[in-house]
Amino acid sequence: MKNQNRQPALLTRQSRDKLVDEEHYGFITRVSKAGEVLETFGNDCGEPFYLRSCEKPLQASLAIDYEIDLTDQELALACGSNAGEKCHYETARGFAEKFGIRAEDLKCGVHKPLSKTRQAEMLLAGGIEDVFHNNCVGKHLTMLALCKKLGFPTDDYDELNHPLQQLIIKKVSELCVINDNYPITKDGCGVPVMSMPLKNMVMGFLNLFCDPKYEKMKNAILNNPYIYGGEDRTDTKIVENGLIAKVGAGGLCVVVNTEAEEGFVVKVSDCDMKARELVTIDYINRLGWGSFATERSIKTLHGEKVGEISTLFAF
């Protein structure tokens, strides 16, 4: 892939006492339900990026197709990247018990909760993280539930040639209108993750969340934004205001306005999470899809303002 041809735009600038301290480059691509590119910042040359966790709702759509019996909370967990708080942990454990899934069946790995508050609580209580704290546990639980429903083996569900992963690739390709063989790798949690141009990522979300067939999934996310993400999660903040959003590692965030039947994706090249959130929220404000307040001031630990962060796409 000719990644060197990409021409990212300067999206944010951080200044301290009038001296530029940080700049963050990347891309914004806004697309209509019909697949028309409405606006771009930066030129990605139509080259692919990995979907990372933005693929989760697309993967979870198979739970609707095959009528997996999930509560709205379980479906929100399946679609999101949870922060490992008590509500997420309890939902995940209940999900596993419901389908007879053991901790050792899950191949997502173990990491500390994304929630800093929950990390501190566990440290004080002497708690030890386990697989149910993983931010991808909902995705893996759904994959295993699908395997059980479809009669697929469960011991290698994380491998590319597994029949479930092949079903997922076919489904995501249909939603995202993908006809080319773009690279596939393994995500951090160990299951295959696809790549595609930014435009196609947005088309996939529009084809999913604007389809009445997946109304249950859309409502599960909108009605359970905290289960979907959690503490200090950008997509939770956006979903709480009535839009569908999903963040992904690698500086990604996809946002869909189902009423307008439009969506956009932000890709911050250096993967800075603060820049990603500010760009995404400012672009939502620019489109008139919301009115989000954001902290732009740069302050010392004593509260003294020494600079600010600004987004650079024209209003």
C-alpha cells in the first residue's frame, strides 16, 4: 500500500504563551447514505486504514442476523469498548453465564480496566483484573454465542480461517461496500480486524444504523451509552447526546446522524486521544448536530492558563 501518498491536513494546534507546542494532523471524511463524499479534510488517496474497535458494531450485526438472544445491555456491550467498571463487569459475567461461556473460553486477554476510577478502587481493595475487565469482552462473548448458535467450534474462533471470522468478513464487506481485498491483521484482542478506505467505514455505519432491521442495536446503544463505553469515553459522551459514535485505536472515531443519514470519520495520524476528541466534537458542532462544550485551555497544575488548543478546519 502506498501510504506515503497520503496528505493529512493540520487539524489541531496547541499553543503555550503564543508558541506552538503541538500540532496534530489527520483526516476527516463526511459521507451521505448514498455514498457521496460531502466533505474532506486531508487527502487519504483512497488508501485503507484498519478499523480497529470501530469494527465492533459491524461485527455485532450478526447477532441480529442470527437472532442471538441479547438484552439491550448485552448488545451495547457487544458493540462497544467498555471501561471495565462494575456495571460492565457484571453485564459481561451475566452474558457469559447465560450462554455457558467460561473465562478460559475467551481469547481477548487480560488488561487493567480502562476506567482510572475502577483501577484505583481495585488497587485499594486488592482486586486483580481478569478477562471480564477487557474492553473487548463484549465482542468476544458475542462471537462465542454465535459459534454456539451456528454449531461452529469455539476453541479457535479467533483465527482468520474460522467459519465465524469468514462470516464476519463477508458481512462487514457487504455493509461497507467493499469489493477489494484490503489487508487484514489481528487487533490487540487477538481477533481479525479489516482495513478499508475511510469513506467505506462511514458507509458501513450508515448502512447498519439507518437500516430498520438493526433498530434494536441502535436503540441498545442510545439507551445504554455508559454500558457501551464508560468513564471519560468519547463515544459515550457523544451517544448521550443522541448520535451514534464509535472510537477505535489508531486515532479513529466514526459518528453517524441517523436522522440526517450522514456520517463522518476522524483519523488523527499520531493517534492522540485528546486531539481526536476535540476534532470530533468541534466537527459535530460545525455541522449543527450538537452543541458540545470542550475545554480548550491549557493550564498548569495550579490552574493558571498558559495556552489553548484550537481546531483548524474552517467554520
